[in-house]
Amino acid sequence: MEYKISEVVAKTGVPKSTILYYIKEGLLPEARKLKPNVHRYNDEHVERLRYIRYMKEEVGSSIEQIKAALGNPNRSLSSSLSMIEPLMNTLSRVPAEAEHYTQSEFVEAFGLDADIVAQLIETGILLPTGEADFTHKDAAIVNLAAAFESVGVAPDILKAYAEHARGLAKLERQMQQSLCTARTDDNFSTLWKILFETLFTAKPYLFDRNTYKVFVSALKEELNADETRS
């Protein structure tokens, strides 16, 4: 289906000037020219604009990251992990400005026990993004594990988190592959949205809400027990 640029603006909420800028920068294909100053846009323009807007506003991707993904949308939605390349920093939870260390530098910089660090890596509780890519985020996990030990409580919950996270990660990979097989020319932005909303909205929502309900249930039981005793 073809649209006037005013109709594309209405469908996507992206201003005309921005649409023309994206075309100039190669993020959007050229519109079909009917005659001077008369152009027609199609569903691909609408789909890409929705994708660009979502990635900028909801994910925080830069124009360069988006441009790289849009440079080959079929590859970006293939079975390779390039589908999530624009979001790798978000997935790693490491701020762009974070300082990075090798393992030995990490231990020294944060005053950590090297044996504890090695043990946490072995058990899968400490997960640096690379062999020489430790940051303050990793230090926070080491300090948390040490805090558990300091009060005489084994950090079994952290081990359980790590174990279940590995299983969930495999399911998330399977979901991504299923989305790849569902790709059509008209659902590019929808597939990205499903993937990222699942990872960054649904997952914390379900985990946090279940914790909330368990804690509330335990609190009610304690209150009922106190009333019974009184």
C-alpha cells in the first residue's frame, strides 16, 4: 500500500523533516517519485520508522547502531545473534562510560580476594562480559557474595539465580530463533519489539511480581499467627 508523507507522519508520529533526514542518511529507502515534489511511501517505510522510533526511545540505540542493523535487515533477523547487536550494552547492564579491567587489575582495583573471584566465576555467579572485561558491576556481585558469607549465610540464592538464568537464557535464544522464522517484510519492527519487551519488560515484571506475592503471603501468615497467639 502506498501513502502520502502526511499519512506516514500520522501513522508513525515521526515528523516530515525527520523522515527526509532518515532517507538522506540511508536509514529509509527512497520514496517512489510520481512527479516533482510528489512522492509515495509504502509499508516498508512505515515499518522501519516504527522500528527506528522504538529503538531510539525505548532502547536508547544510537542512529549508527540502528543504521548498522537496518543495513541488512534479513541478516539482523537471521538465526545469528546479530539480531541483538544494537542491544548488547543493554543486555550486559554495563554503562557505556564504565571502566574495564583484566581479572588481576579487577582484584587489585577493588581490593577483592582473588580466590573468591575465581570461585564465583567457576560457579557462574560472576559473569564478566569478556575474559578481560570486569567492571564495577562485577565488583558489586563479589561484595554481595562476601556479605552473605560475613553473616554466616551461604549465598545459595545467588547459585540458584545463576542456574535458572542459564536455563532461561536458552529459552530466550529459542524465542529469538522462532521470531526469526516468522519474519516478513511487514513485521520487522514488531519482531524486535516482541524480543526486547520480553527481555526487558516481561521478565523483570514476572520475577518481581512473583517475589512480591510470596512476600505478601508470608507477611499475612505471620500476622495471622500473631493474632492467634494473642
